[in-house]
Amino acid sequence: DGGITQSPKYLFRKEGQNVTLSCEQNLNHDAMYWYRQDPGQGLRLIYYSQIVNDFQKGDIAEGYSVSREKKESFPLTVTSAQKNPTAFYLCASSSEISGNTIYFGEGSWLTVV
Amino acid sequence: GQNIDQPTEMTATEGAIVQINCTYQTSGFNGLFWYQQHAGEAPTFLSYNVLDGLEEKGRFSSFLSRSKGYSYLLLKELQMKDSASYLCAPNTGGFKTIFGAGTRLFVKA
């Protein structure tokens, strides 16, 4: 089945540790995104990538890093520099062929204790 | 700047009709998406309007007025499962789509 797979679904980490969230898509989409959502809040864009080996900062990139070495993969690292990392993280993808409709993975819940 | 305005919460009764409004001000505009998001889950695509007017898709319809910077989502024959957040999301060009904070809809029996 075509889709976007995020892992892990739930993750607990100690404060000060870096953590990497995985995102893989088999939709052949060019663009990929990472969003953060806090309880009761909207989606905020962390990073996005339009093509392999290129990515741009979104609205809240500080404390996060990404890579886009393959079209299918767009992992997000939450570093210890991120002050309030506990949140719901959503990976997404889109393509011009599908009218730039953004499709989301199931999300990853990160809790830092 | 970019601004999206939609009500924070709405309550409606099962079987009724509800209209969720969205006004937007963006630098650049290609079209407007509506997404549904159940609590604790990812958003799912509902509709995309490019041209002015109403587009109907089953129980859900979406309207756009580009000149007024206004859109609404109309939900008919409400069901309990429609209790969710509804996100208004203008596409400002190419890959750039921005999301509003969403409207939480509560459907009561």
C-alpha cells in the first residue's frame, strides 16, 4: 500500500538526549515536510524539502535538524537544544501532480522527561 | 504577513447542518484545503478549492470566495463521528501550504 510511515509511534526520552524520528514515503512525492503540533494547537512547520539533498527551515526550525539523502526518506532529529520538545510530530509529503495536496503520516508522540 | 482566522470551537446536534467559516490573508494564493483531524490522529484531506464557488462531496461541501478571502466547510446530516477538528489551509504557491489553528467541532446526541 502507498503511504507515509513514521516511526516510532511513541517515544520517551530523557532531557538532554537527541532523538531521531523516521519518515518514509512510497508515494513518489517530491516534497516532504515536518510539522509539530502541541495539544489543542495548530500545525507549525519545522522543515520542508522540495528535492533530494535540499531542505529549508520552516517557522520553528531551532533545535531541529533534517536530512534528505533519498527521495523516500526525511528523518527529523530533535536535538537537546530544543527547549520544549514534548509534542506530536507529523511527517507529510506532496507532489505537483496531486495538486500539492499534503498527505500525512500517522504521527509520532515524543515525550521528554 | 499570513493570517488565518476560524472559530476555536463549535457545537452542533446529530443530524443537523453546521458551517465552519475561515477567513485568510496571505501573500500569494493558489487555492484552499480543508482537512479533518480526529483527536490524537493525523489530519486527513477533505477538499481543495481553486475557483470561486461551492464544491460538493457527499455530506461535505466547501465554498471559496477569492476576492473576499473567505471559505467555509459545510457538513450536513451530522454524525457523532464528525466530532473532530477542521483545519483551513490556504496554499500560497507551489509547495507552501499554511494551516490555521483549526475549529473543534463537538457533535452531541
